[in-house]
Amino acid sequence: MNTVPGFIAGPSGYLDDRLGMAPFLKRNLRKIFPDHWSFLLGEIALYSFIILVLTGTFLTFWFTPSMGEVVYDGSYAPLRGVVMSEAYASTLEISFDVRGGLLLRQIHHWAALLFTAGLMVHMMRVFFTGAYRKPRELNWLIGITLFVLALAEGLTGYSLPDDLLSGAGLRITQGVLMSIPLVGMYLSFFLFNGEYPGDAVIQRFFTLHILLLPGLLIALITAHLVLMWVQKHTQMPGKGRTEKNVVGAPLLPAFMAKSGAYLLFTAAVLAGLATFAQINPIWLYGPYSPADISAGSQPDWYMGFLEGALRIMPSWEINMFGTAHAGTLPLSVLIPALGPLGLILTGLVLYPFLERWVTGDRREHHIVDRPRNNPHRTAIGVTGITFYGLLLVLGANDLIAVYFNVSLNWTTYAGRVLIFVGPAVAYLVTYRLCLGLQRSDAATIDHGVEAGVIRRLPHGEFIEVHTPPSDDVEAHLRGRSAIPMLPGAPGDGDRVPPESARGPLGRLRLRMSRAYGEEQIPYGDGHDGEQQAARTPEKKAPPD
């Protein structure tokens, strides 16, 4: 069909006559997107955020952000006559009296968990492939900021129902604020409008949760997508791919169809989870009271690192001026609250610039690395994941002790050791695995792939026939670029280091550059014809 349908031609002509949009639409609607599954990971977060906004808008029609006390007389019989906050009562009303309210509330909660998980997995993909390098450093920083805002958005939303579980989390938040030297008490009084729990924190969290934080998230997501659009998408190495092109499918119709189906699939998964997997049954916890506490309580997974850090931290504190009243620094709260997340986020922010400083690489990169081809970077990333994962698991050390019938004290002691040993072991194992995978790639290039055909040679030896890898596979394997090293690094042809690298810091930089980029498994020239050689028995020299 060569004729443009009228429902497209009419509006397009109208816009073009008045705004001159034909060239813009033609250029952008045919924009090419690479066809690789890992590039869809970020869309999980995007679609989860869209669902969060839609379901959150629905919930705001019935939620009452007030800590004023009421006597419950709703549909849930076990709590009738109980004094509770209006926030908790309205959440019960949404769950039991509003048609579809419980389903939408659970979709909203699952979408919040998936949104944070999608952001984290997308950041992992960007980190492990080196997609943060020039010219995408700004987009990398925007992504980290989005992750921090997502944590804040989850914390404020988690506290809104004012049930016993969310109140316990709010109490931890207040303890963290109080542990900050000099200003902690003032921050706590400002947030809670006086002594904890005060009468205003739900209203303030509600304002943050539905106005300020979503507004910042929408602005940064828009900036993130615009920068990605302008800078073009990164792509995996492969046949026909260069730093100056993008190989894939156009936005319309191929990518839009795929992306639209992915949106529906994400919505279906969240609806299925909300239907069959109950989450946050606040009616079982009851209203929050500062005097009550429950055993076995766990926060949402993205805050589990804080729980784990608090549980394994020794009870250290510093009493300044020799008294416990004139200035106590509670290290047992301050270090777990600010240390782990601060360490990870600071490392993520600085890593692109530290890597550029170590390697001296200031080129633009539009083809990403396979994680195995940069062993140190991959090992560092797995070290961070191991550190975070151990804290997440240790946040449930009481449940581990109960269900596995082990001592709670021993789970704590083991956690204090594992939090240092585990990341170190993860680094070493990951580094060796990356080199092993490189050797596997080199073997595939040099000797081909197993054909599954066994052949007997004239001299009686049995061999398996190998065939050369396909052009696409070989191009993908060979799309490895050498990790740059600074000129004058030890082993770099014994070149004399520049004058700027002759001081202590310069020598350290050269050693780091050499360590970061030196060890790569060399690739051969291709399938070496060993099958042909194997068909002819080796001729022995005649005896003297």
C-alpha cells in the first residue's frame, strides 16, 4: 500500500502546514533502537512508574492524610471500636469498602517494589557494560539521583497507612535523624513537628509522596530520556556495529510495538501479583502505637540494607566531654544509617571519573563492553552487590535463627565476619570467572564450535569436528576493545613516564592503570584448520 491512510495523512498535514513538523517527525519516528534484551531492563522501571502514578492517583481520592484520632466502625469487624488515626481508618476503607480498592492498593505497592528493582537492575546493566562513559556521565548521575529519590518515595509511601509495621519503620527513621551530630534533634523536631511521633508527619510525608518527589522523578526521567534520545543509544558489539552507527529497528512501528507489548506485560505481572500474592495486610498489624512492637517485622526489600546494618553493628558510642548527657555520638546507629548506602552511592557517582583518571580514556563510547572483557570493573560491581545482598539477608537474621534453629547471636557474629570476607571473595571469584570466560571466547574463535560429529582418523584417534563460528557470533566475540592504559605505565614498552606522573600520586596512578588494563586473554586469527591437520597423522623423523 503506497497511499498514506487518511486518518494519518490528515492530522499530519494539518500539523505540518502550521508547525512545519514533517521533517521533525520523519527524523524521530524512524530513529533506530538496538535490538538487545538488556536494553529493555530500564523500561521495567519506566512502566512501573507509570502504573505507580495511575494507581496512586486513584488512591488519593479516598486516603485521608491525618493523624487525628477516630473510632473505627467500618467493615472489618476485628477492629471495630478501636481508636486509630484517620490515615489508618481511610486505608482500611480503601481495602474493604472501595470497589477495587484493595487490588489497586496492592498493585501500587508491588509497582513500587518493581520500580526500585527496575532502576537497580538498569543501573547494573549500565555499570557492567561501561555505558556510563563519555558522553553519558551526566545521564549516569541523573540515574543515581533517580534511585535515591525512589528510595525516599518508597519510605514516605510506606509510612502513610500508619499501621504498626510502617510505624516501626518511622521510628527507625527518627532514630537515624537523632543520631546525626549537632543537628539531629532539630531535624527530628522539624519533621515530626515536636516530640515523636507528633501530629503532622503523615501530612508532611503525604505532600512529599504525591507532589514533590513525583514531580522531581518526572522531571529527571524526562531529562534522562531526552539525553538518551539526543546522544543515541549504546549497542552491544556485533557485525556491522561501529561507534558511528546504530544497528536495530526503527521506533515506528517495530520498537513501539515491542515497547507497548512490554508495558502490557508489566501491567499484567503486577496485576497477577496483586491478585494472588498478598502484600502489606495492614489490618493484621493494627494501628500504630509508639508503645507497641512486633517480632519478625521486615521492611520492604530496598530498605533491608539498613535493617541488616543496624542488626550486626556493635553497640558503639562516643560520649564527649566525659558524660552521657553532654553529647553522645551513637555510632551503632550513625554508621549503619549513613555508611553502607553512602559508600555505595559515593562509589557509583565517582566511578566514571575515577576510571577515566586511571585509564586516561577520554574517547566517546557508543559500543558497550561485555562484562567479561573488563574483569576489574565487573569484579568491583559484584563486590558491591555482594555487600548489599549480605546486608539484605542479615536484616532477617532473627527469622534465620528461628527457621533454621540456630543461635541469633551466632548469626550476628557470622554477619560481622561475612560483611568483610564476602565481598573480598566475590571480587576474586568474579575476576577469575571473567578471565575464564575470555579463554572460552578465545577457544571459540581459534578452534570453532563443537559440531557434535565424531570422526575417526586414519591412525585410530577419535575427534569431534569443530566448525567455524558464524559471522555474527565471531563479530560479537571480537568486538572487544583493549582497556586503555596511561603512556609510561610499567610494561608499556618501557616508555619513560611523563613528568606529571613522576611524583607519588603519579606513580600510584600508573600502577593502577597497569593493573586495571593489563590482563586480557589474547584472541587468535580464527578457526585454525586443526581438523584438517588432525586428519593427517604427524610424520615422525626417520631413525638414524
